[in-house]
Amino acid sequence: MDSPVRDLVVVGASAGGVAALRLLASQLPPAFPATMAVVLHTGAHPSRLAQLLAASGPNAADFAQHGDTLRPGRIVTAVPDHHLLVRDGIFHLTRGPKEHHTRPAIDPLFRSAALWGGPRVIGVLLSGRNDDGTAGMQAIRACGGVTIVQDPEDAEEPAMPRSALDHVLVDHCAPLPKIAELLSDLVGQPAPAAFSPPEALVREHAAALGEGEPAQQLRAIGMPSTLTCPDCSGTLFEIADTRPQRFRCHTGHAFTMKTLHAAQNELTEQALWSAIRALVEKETLLRRMSALDRTAGDTEHAMESDAQADRIQQQINELRRLLQDP
């Protein structure tokens, strides 16, 4: 039986990632001796990423299909609105819970690849905002894989690579033009056959997939917090001993402090706009009631309705000010 080698490269990118991924694909050698799996934060929007990567370099590129096997010389990209996972050497697509308020997310791919392949995996994190990918890089390193981060000074959006550098002892930090060369040197190298993933990582991944009893899995690795999940309103568990601090609910949604803050801001904005809508409708109704009362000669009730409508208009103006303040 052949000894395992480094044969799976997982790549994560967000804002600024399309140009970075195209350059990376263009610099890979023909018949690249590993499978490359890519997650870009596309959300549910249509994507042409696979076609762009296929046109950019010498290796085939297409969207992953559920049940695909790993094949060298091929780039697969996550499908919009689906997480891309690796299990038993096979790609899986799932519309499981969002992580960092996005699907596809980088961490699920990195985490699943690390748990499956351990030292066979090379993780690459490119340009992007916030800090998706940091926990995934930690998982790859904990399972014996190799980690590569784009130099933040070289990235269009430096926050994501910088977060990884701040929280992971990465193996390589390099400008984008050097990463393909690094990968060419690393893939195909022998990898240890045995590795022991941390129990906390196994439990968290099971909770993300809804395997077993998620709340029980989460209690083993964290504590319930006073915060609620902005995606489902469930209780968020604060995962112990994580940097950056991470949260996960029993449904499977996951956040860092930074992505939780961003999601809460979005939720708050939606709530404020809903409040404005309701108040505008109430003001409109009061103005109509006032007009009807005046037509009927009931000036007293008309004035009361106008006064209430004026107070509601003030509330609307205050809410709009809150939304428009930087």
C-alpha cells in the first residue's frame, strides 16, 4: 500500500479573492499533483468562479458535485449557498447552518479536510474581511497539516490573513506570487499516516453537522452564554479556550466575536427598519383618522390624532437618525 502524501490543498478567500484565486490558478503547473478545493464567500449569488479559474490556468476547474472523489490536477469550487466538506476522500455539499453568517464558509471545508486527511492537507488563506478561516487553519495545524497565509501587505483585503497570523502559528506567510511555488514544493511530499485530532475539534464538527446530540457536544467543549444566535435566536455556547473567541448554537451556526458583531449589526438594522415601517403605517392611519374626524366636525378628536401622529413622526425621525449615523 502506498504511503500517504500531501495531496489535498484547501483554499479560502473572500473580498478581493477572485483576482487572487485567478492569479494562483494561473501559476500552478500543468497536471498539478493534488486536488485543490476552493471556498469563496459568494453566498447564494450566482457564481462564475469555476469558469474563471478554468480559463486562468492549465488545470481543470469546475463546481464540486456531491460524491466527487479527490483527483489530482483538478480545482473544485464550492457551489453557491452550499458548504463544501470532505469526508472519506469524497466531497460533500450541504446546506447546513451558516458559519460567520455565510454559506459557503471557509471554516467547514478546512475543518472537515483536517479531520479527514490530517497531514495530507495544505491550507491556504487569501484576501478577505473579518476572520473566517482562522479556526479552520487552527484545525489543519492541530491535525498535522501545513498552513500558508497570504502576506497581509500583499492582500487587497488584509483582515482575514492578518487574523490567521495573529492566532495561528502558520508555517508560511508569503505574497501571492510566491504561493504557487510553495505549493509545488509541498504537494506530493510524504505525510504521516496516523494522526490524532483533538477531541474538542471532533465534537465541534459533530455539532456543526447535527450528529449525535448537539447540545451535549457543545456542553463538552463550552458553556452557554447570555447571547443569542442572530440566525436562529437559540442560545450561543461560548467555546472554551478559543482565540479569537468563538460561539456556536445547538443548531450549528457559528461565529467569532467579530462576525457575531457584524451579524448583530445587520439584525439590529433590520429591526429598526421594521420599526420605522410600523410607525409610518401608524402615522398614516392617524392622519386619515384626523381627516375623517374633521370632515365629521369632531375637531377635538382630530387634534388628538394629529398630536399622536406628530409624536410618532418625531420617533421616526429619531430612528432614521440612528440608522444614518456612522
